[in-house]
Amino acid sequence: MRVLLVRPPRMKQSINLGEVMYSEPIGLEMVYTVLENDYEVEIFDMMAENKDLIEKIKEYAPDIVGLTSLCIDVEPVLSMAEKIKKYKEDIEIVAGGTQAFFSPESFFSSYIDHVMKFTTEQNLNALFKYIELRLKKENELLESDAPLIDGVHSRVNDFKSTEVRGRNQYIKPNRKSTEKYRGEYSYFGYKPAAIMGTAQGCSKGCDFCLRWRLEGYSESYFDIDSVKNEIREIKEPTIMIFDNDFLHSKDRINQVCDFLEEENINKNFICYASVKSILENKDEIKRFVSLGLKAALVGYETFKEDDLKSYKKGSTTNDSIKCSMFTKKIGLDVWASFIFHPDWTKKDFKDFRRYIKILDPEISTFSPLTPFPGLPLYERYRERLLFPKEDYEKWSFGQVVIKPENMSLRRYYVEILKTIIYVNTVRNNIFYITKKFGFLSLFRLAKGSFGLLGKYSKLILKSSS
């Protein structure tokens, strides 16, 4: 049985620097690991090649097509599934990914056969064994008596499933499955780059965050020997550790540093971190910097104390300033994320730009506060939402979805645009990218920035005054 695992071409709607950050499809690589011994499996990364999907299907002749998704990918995935079914109706289509976890009903369609709310070795094996039996027609009762599988919503069961609340399992990815694409994978200016995890979950529970709801409200650490083996096997010179907050544990940092020293491993490392974790583990982080830690993605979020409290960040704006001073002292680049709050005034935006100047992160990325459906924030702002949750493309963390409180939507977009132009041209992004990664990365950044300017110009024109 042949299986084709597909990553759709990504819609570039985010304010983040998508043109210089394009990571491997690690979720599909994990699925590949589970299936490769029993089936013929191939990953088709449509972000890395331009071949038409149906052309690929004609060439590969799969029995099953798996489609992964982020939050904004619903319409593209449904459209792809429709094209596949119209080409060959008996191809089984499985949808999964982040969107399937939070809103599996998004994919309850006549073109989708199975929706995986979460993915584990157990439910993957159970689902694919059932599909294999169906396709072989070895049991006449399979159509009418399909099993209910934890985390799987199947059309033959009217998309019903069990009540088990599971979570995605981290499975060691088979990176050979994306061998032909690996030279394309990057993280900002670091290319080629691999990504990996060392833990799941996050005990901080920031109010706007999807990750801890996806992975759990406590850290669950992977076996350290498995972590070491994965680092050993990664060929790329750069590794992005995508744990929610890798730097929060002294012991974990020291375990990794001991390993890097003992085996004389020389790689670049990037990770997510919080202001609180950086301030609490200065000595350990300084040591990690000496062993290859190049940059940390830090959520500074805002310049207002009230915002930080409402987001449940567990740190203050003064903590952010201390964090900035420390990271500059030890030579750790900060790629900062910020949130535009819908209640900001024109003066707030101006004060925010001044605050960015004080923090002076090497790279700044922005997104309007997005109360994703299913989060408490969604209920808090329900009466001010500009779009229904079914308008999936608008929930991109790039477009304003909450009606501004203290200015018109058009004026609010103007302030966003002013801030982005200020950061990219006056402050740091362009100069940092050029100095650190060269003109090719600058070109990619410029390409994304011009697209972003065009997007916001259109939104400004469309917005009512």
C-alpha cells in the first residue's frame, strides 16, 4: 500500500519573517517513522517544489494521501482533497495537524475520509490497518462496522470518535524521508537547519498561547539519551530546539552542555525562551552560548504592565529590559515577538516604538492579538470579532480580528504599518540580517516585507474610516 504525505504550499499571511524561516515538516517525518516498515511512504513537500499535486499523484499512484494543516490551511486542504477525489474517488484521504487538533470539525467533509485530532503510534497503526483491510475488501462488514479509534474521526462513522483526550506524541522523525528537500530548510538566516524537540508541554500557560493547550500544562521531558542521539544524527550545522521554553530548566541546560563538551559537538543552536527563564538561569545560559547557542526567540509581547498581567506572562516590562541587557552582554541574539493589543491608542503605538528602541532586539516580529477559537480569549472578545471562526484565512495571526477600541480599524492598520516600517528600516531587522546572514537573506526579507506592505496597504484601503 502506497502512502503520500503532503505539506500544502504555505499561505504567506503572517507578519513574521516567513521568507527567511522555512523549517522541515517534522510532523510528517514522525508519521513516516511509524508507517515506513509496513507501507511504501513518500513525503511531498509543496513548499519546496512546484510540481502540481495531481501530477504527483498520477506519478506516485498512492492508495492513501495524508494532508497536514496549520490554522489557516482549511480551505487549501479541502480544495486539495476535492481535486484528489475527483481524480480518483477511492484514494483515502487523511487530514491532520494543528487545525485538526483544535477544530477537527473544520475537515468534516465528503472529500475527507479521516481526521486525526491527535497522532500517536497506536492510533496511526490502528487507522492504517483498518484502511488496508478496507482497500483489500477482506471484510464485508468493515464499511458498516468501522472501529472507533482514539483521536480519529472517520466519515464512515459520521466523524464520531471516542471521548479520549489525547495529545500528539513526539516520535523520533525520520529525516531521511525529506533528504531531497533538506538543503532548503532554514530558520531565519541559518540554512540549512534542522528542528527537534526535547520536551513537550509548558507550565507557564500564557493566555494567548496555543502550544501548551496542544501539548499540556506541564513539561514532559524526553529521555536524555534519545535527545543526545538525535543531536548526534542531525547533519545540519544548525538545530532549532522547538520546546516551548527550553531554557527554563537548569538541569536540562547543563545536561545538554555536558554532552556537547564531552563529544566536542560544534553546532549552532536556536531555541524558544521566556524572559523569566533567562533571568533565572543566567550562568547556565552563558555556558550554553559558549557552546553554540546563537539566538533565542523571546516573547517580550508588550510595553504595558496591564497587558502582561492579562496575558499571564509572569514577568514585568522591567524584567524584559533586564533580560535584554543580559543577552547583549553575553552575545545571545534575541528574536523578539510582540503583540498588538486591540485597545491601544495612537500614543500607545508611539510609546511601544520607543520601548522597542530600549529593548533593541536583533529581530522583531509582530502579530495582532488573535483570540483563536477554542481559547478563553475567544469568549472574552466574542462581541468584538470582525470575522466568524469559519473564515479561516483571516485567523492567520497577521490580520486584525478584534475591533479596535480606541481608533478606527483603518487608523489601527496605519499604526501597525508605521511600526513595521520603523523596525525594518530604522531599527534593526535589515541591518542585522545583512550583517549576520548576507545579502541573499536580505533579499528574502525585502521580498517578504514588500509583500507585507502591499497586504497592509490593501487592508487600509478596505477598512472603513
